[in-house]
Amino acid sequence: MSAEFFISRRYLFSKKKFNFITIISLISIAGVATGVAALIIVLSVFNGFGSKVTQLLVNFDPHIRIEAINNYEFKDYRDVIGKLNKLGINSAAPFTLNKGMLANENSNEVVYIKGIDENLAGDVSGIKDVMKFGKFNLKNEGDCGGIVLGFTLMGKLKSRPGDTLTLLSPVGLESSLTQFVDPLTRKFVVRGVYDSENKEYDGNYAYISLENSQYLFDMKDRVSGVEIRLGNIDDSESQKEKISPLIGNEYKVMTWYDLHEDFYSLLKVERWTAFSVLSIIIAVASFNILGSLTMTVIEKKRDIGVLKAIGASDKMITRIFTYEGIFVGLVGAAAGIIAGLGIILAQLKFEFYKLDASIYKITAMPVELRFSDFVFIPAAALLLCYLASIYPSRRAANLNPVEAIRWE
């Protein structure tokens, strides 16, 4: 153990009397601990919500989507799928996406109508895994096609499996207004209802077969794009870089992150905002450290003079008080880590902070532990504590030993 380490430890932990400087030191430790614990808990909550939403989106959405630039329709989607197969990507399927009106005797709703290949749907999305009622069946039976609705949309239309709906295409509506002909319509039987736990999807999307969608929206043999699902979602960005030059500049390639970039950008801003605001707690504690160390330097003026008189260098004096500031940061960070970890583990086990399941689809606030949070947050706290100790430690080093012990 070095002399500087020993002396700084004695100054901090071996005080013979409980004075004002001791109180400020304890407040500093408590401030650092509170800031570290608060940051760890809040960021864990952000991690939990982010992971939960990502899980919902990824389980339902494709990992990569290819669309024509400027929303033009695909004309050669089979060639694109062939190129994807050469890259080893076998889970790819075409889709169409248009707006149409679903109507019955009870109500009508304008929704997104997604046309997909029923046989390939399970390869590129999780739609078949979230069926709540009925079956995922889009086949035609007689004059009626099959349609699958979201759970919320089923409630809006007051329909259930087995009911018949009429789908009105806006393409046919335009023709009927200008040429006095019947609009393009087709009857569909509700074959199933899915529940993705995402009200945006459940209330606004309905699925029909690719052939029926191409007919109703006058798309001929064209599609809106191609969806891809990979074996590992973490490969999305690397595969995007391979796909883009292969298919040319006529198409845009978007990963699951790109499809929800606005949401993740907002989440990132909120995360950094919370980090910045809660860091103020640690910054205030750092100012307390600066004050307590400055008063310690004044109190230990005679000790500093004696040390310098017997040969202690300026660097040694500087390190004594720098170590003391770092000690405060270490003790506070350790206490904050223990407190934060304890609260998070308690939430994971006992779920004492409940949420309304009808609103959030989960019964308790989600939290997720990440190793990086337990590294960077204490490191930031230690850095602030170190910076706060620079001024008083240099002031101590600049003391004149003769002046320091003259009147002692």
C-alpha cells in the first residue's frame, strides 16, 4: 500500500470526531449512490420497454423489406427473389399493400389491405403464430375469398369468423365515378383473427390472398415489394449491404430497424435525455466533494506542511486528495450499483410495480439488465468525482510548508 493511499484512506474513514466536513462527505457519497442507482434503474426500464416492443415488432414484421423507389410497383419481383436465393436467402415472399374499404351491414372501415402468398406467409412473418380465432386461410371458396382481420379491427366491424365482408377498391371507385360502371368489389369470409399485441396493426391491417389483391387493385402481375426473414435478425444490416448492390438502384432495402426508425430515434432521445438529467444528481454530489475536499485541505494544512517539510513532493500531496475524491466516488458508485441491482432484481421477481394490462399488454413494468449500464454509469460517476478533486488537490500541493506550520 502506497503512502498516498494510506493517508487519503485515513483522512476519509478514520476521523476521530464527527464534524461538518464528515457530514458533507457522507452527503457526497449518498448523492453519488442516488445518482448511480437512479440511472441504472431508469435505463433498465428503457431497456425493458425497448426489448418488449422490439420483440413484438420483430415477431410479426419481416427482418428486411425491399420496395421500389418512389413507391412504384414491382414488375420483376421474381428476378429479385432469384438473386436473393443466390445469396442464400430462401425465406422471401412478395406482398401488396393498398388501402381499401371493408364494409358489412353494421359498419365500414378504411384499412390497409395486405396481399400475401398464404404458403409463404409463415416464412417471412409471425402472422401465423399470433392467430387468436379461426385459421390463417386466404383461399377462395366459390365467389368469396378468405380474409384475416386484426383483433381490434374485428371489434370495429363487429364481425367474427364466418361472417361475410365486402371489400371495395378505390381503383374501382374511381372508375365508377368517371365511367358509370360498378366499382371493383369482392366478398370475403372472415376465416381468422390475429392478435399481434400491437393496436396499430390489429386495428388497421387485414390480409387477403396475393391474387385477390392484384385483381382488386388492378396491379396485374405486379407487387408492392418483397419481404425477407433471416435465420438471425442480427444479420439484417450485413445482409442489407449485400442485397443493395445486387438488385440495383431501382429498389430500396430496409431492415426492421429502418421500418421503425422514428420510434427507435425517439427512444434513443428519451434515453439520452434521462441520462443527462439524472447525471445532474451526480454532478451536484461532485460539487459537494469539491467543497468537502477544499475544507479538508484547510483543516489538514498543518499535516500538509509537515509532509512537505519531510520531503513529500507536490505530486504526492496531489495524489492524496485525488485518491480521497476517488474513494468517495467508489463508495458511492458501489452503493448505487447494489441499490439499483437490488431494486431491478426485486421488480423482476416480485413485479411490485404493476401496469394496466389492458393498456400496455403487460402486467408489470419491464426491466432488463445490461452489463454496459453497470460499466459506463459508475465510470461516468468516477470521472466526475475525479474532476471535482483536481482543484482542492492542486491547492494542497501549492501550500508553502513554512507558512503552513509557522503558527502551529
